[in-house]
Amino acid sequence: MQQNIDNPVVPDINDILPKMASGHEEDIRPGKTVLVIGSGGREHAIVDALSRSARVQKIYACPGNPGMARHATCVDISATDVPALVEFVKEKNIDLTVVGPEASLAAGIADALQAEGRRVFGPTKAAARIESSKEFAKEIMEKYGVPTGFYKSFDRYEDAKAYAENLPLPTVIKYDGLAAGKGVVVATTREEADAALRDMLLDSAFGQGRVLIEEFLDGPEFSFMCAVGGRKVYPLALAQDHKRAFDGDKGPNTGGMGAYSPLPFISEEVREKALEEILQRTADGLAEEGIDYTGILYGGLILTKDGPKVIEFNARFGDPETEVVLPRLKSDIYDLFDAAIDRADHQTEWSDEACLGVVLASDGYPGSYKKGVALNFDGCRKVYHMGTSLKDGELQTAGGRVAMVTGMGKTLQEAAANAYEDVKKSATAGIFFRSDIGKQVLK
Ligand code: AMP
Ligand code: GLY
């Protein structure tokens, strides 16, 4: 705090109006009303972070989940019902809407709210193509020199097969479009590659039929999320997801079984390089293309022996990374959203504490599973709900991934110990979890 030398009793104006200095003079009214769209763990973590904001008075979530109800009023409007959401924003005079799921972006929620002159943190449909079209993402990366694997795209099976036959194994085959995480095959044999190409190009199981065949990149994966407002890039803390269902990275791919932050295996030098050469270059590239990006740009990166490279971009907060990143955010998340929308300067601040989260999933997930298993999180310190519901006042499972039990600590070891202590309290028959989240770095 700056001392007022003339009159020490008069407090510094910056302490009364802390946002005055950050360029939001017209926007310093206290008591903002915020809407968070979505119903998963990611959105629960966003609600949680907003509940710590000095600027936020009221939080709504559409449709929300039982875990959020502590801090937000949940309103049963679907995350993809754009007309109803727009009506709701107008009716409640929402100051800021934060979009969680990609499906809402694909449905055009940001476009519709912007058209009404409403403040929204989340990209337009055109901007969200960085996630929804892998080919578009590759074109941007190629044009603006963003490090990624080489690729070629095909819409005819015969051409794709001929190309794939001459490539070294493993070969990566990706369906070009949103495929709910099922559109990527890392083929280790020619037969697997051929089967994937047949599935995606001949059987039209995925819809429109177009694939990318991509260079296999080798190294540890990590997630680098940045808030972006035009050319302004505001980095968030790094995190690592665990995508396979079972311990030792075995079993099928899932939406993510656990995560932790920070990442001891990423040096500051590598982080800087990824920020400049990947996230900033991509934001600049999108701006060059006339695409006005507002929202999270999520870099799914891999640290190869030639440095960090892009596996994929997402146009939204990652799940479950958000649940371990946002608890470490010390600065006000409303200020971050505000700054991105206004393309204003803003510095995020992060806690030195580590956060680690373990996903509780329904037996059978990612295949079929039963719902309605009773849940009890008594004594757990921080649980983000992913797929829960209330029936007659009782909490029960309502999804494949049920909840993310998180622990904080001075070190990742301590965070892991705290998380697993709470997992023990809450895990029950019908639920499974990985017991090795963060293990690679906890040795
Ligand atoms: P994606 O849906 O693009 O995130 O891909 C799912 C997973 O497939 C990634 O998390 C990686 O583990 C793997 N993968 C995708 N692309 C590549 C690649 N080019 N090289 C190696 N692994 C990849
Ligand atoms: N954790 C990966 C994702 O959100 O896509």
C-alpha cells in the first residue's frame, strides 16, 4: 500500500478501489452477477474460483450440479439451449457469462451473447474451430510456425491407405471433427491403421468422414491453458492429465482420471518457449486471420526431444486440469475474465502450493455403467462434482466420471497424501479410481 504522507489517516484510493489502476474505471461497480454454463467438474471449479472473487456478488449456473449449489443458484437450462440461455442472461441482467463445454461453443452461445452486446468469456463458433476442426488448427500452426507434428489430410480411403502404408509406426490417425475423445487412434501396426481408416472414411460411423494422418510425437504430455483476448495471452499454471482408465496408464482412454499442478518436469525455460512459440504465436495467428478470440486457449502439448510441440488445441478450460489449476489461482478470476474481454493488461498470481486431484468414476466407465450409487463426501476438503445428482435429498452418481477429490499441500507429495486420504473417505462400492495420480513425479 502506498503511504499517504500528508495525511496518514486517509487510506490510499487504490486500496478502496483496487481495480482503478487496471484500466476498468467504468467497470468498478461491486457486486457482479455471473453465469457459468455447464455442469461438470470444470464448471464447479470455475464457480468455486468466482466465489472467492471480491467483485462477484451472485453466481448462476446453467444447468449446474449439486456441488455448485453451495455457491451458485443452479437453473435447469441446458448448456446448449442458446435461445433460453440468452433470454436468461437478459432477464437476470448477467454481467459476465463464462462458457464451460465445447458443445455450448459449437452451438454458438458466444456469438448469440455477443450479438446482444453481452460480455462473454468463450470463443465464437468460428474461433472455436481451433478445437472443432483439427485441420483448421493444423493450417494455423503451419502458417504461423507453431511447432507441431507433420500431417496430411484425406477424405478418400484409398489415398489415405496408400500414404499410411509408407509411414513409420506408430502412426496417428485422427478424425477431423468433434468425436467426443474417440477420434484418435495411435496405430502400432498396419492392420490397426487400416482398421481406423476404414472406420473413419468408409463406415461413416463418425459422420462427415475426413481424417488427418499425423506424425507420432514422443514425450511427456502436459496441458498449458491460457486466457486469451485477441493478441493478449494470460498464462495459467501448468497441469498434467491422466487419460487412461487404469493405473500405469493402462486401459481405454477416458475424459481424464486425475491431474496435478504444478509440473516439476517442465522447466521455466520450456514454459517460456511454449508460451511464446505456441500460445502467443497461435493467438497472433488467429488475430491475423481476422478471428477475434476471447476465451481459454488450451494447448495439449508434448515435450519432445526437440522442445514442446502441439498435439491439439481446445477452445475451453480442460477437464480435469481446471480442477487442479484454479485452486492455485491467488488473483481474482473475475479480473482475468474482464481483462481478456477488454484486451487489458493483467497479471495472474499463483500460490506456491500444489494441487492434485483423483477422479472417482463409476465401475464400467468409459463403457456402460450404472447410475444412482449413493455418495458421501463427509470430511473431504475439496470435491468437485462431475456427474452427481440429488434424489430425495440424497447425493448419488449420475455419470461416468462422478467427482474429483482434490488435495492441496506444500509439495505434490503432500497434496497427493491429502487427496488420497479424502478418496479413502469417499470411495464406495460401484466406484473406481486410479491410485497412481502424479506417481511419475512423486518418486
Ligand atoms: P487428442 O484427442 O488429439 O488429444 O488425442 C488423444 C491422445 O492421443 C493424446 O492425449 C495423445 O496421448 C495421443 N496422441 C494424439 N496425437 C498424437 C501424436 N501426434 N503423437 C503422439 N500421441 C498422440
Ligand atoms: N483433459 C483434456 C480435455 O479437457 O480435453
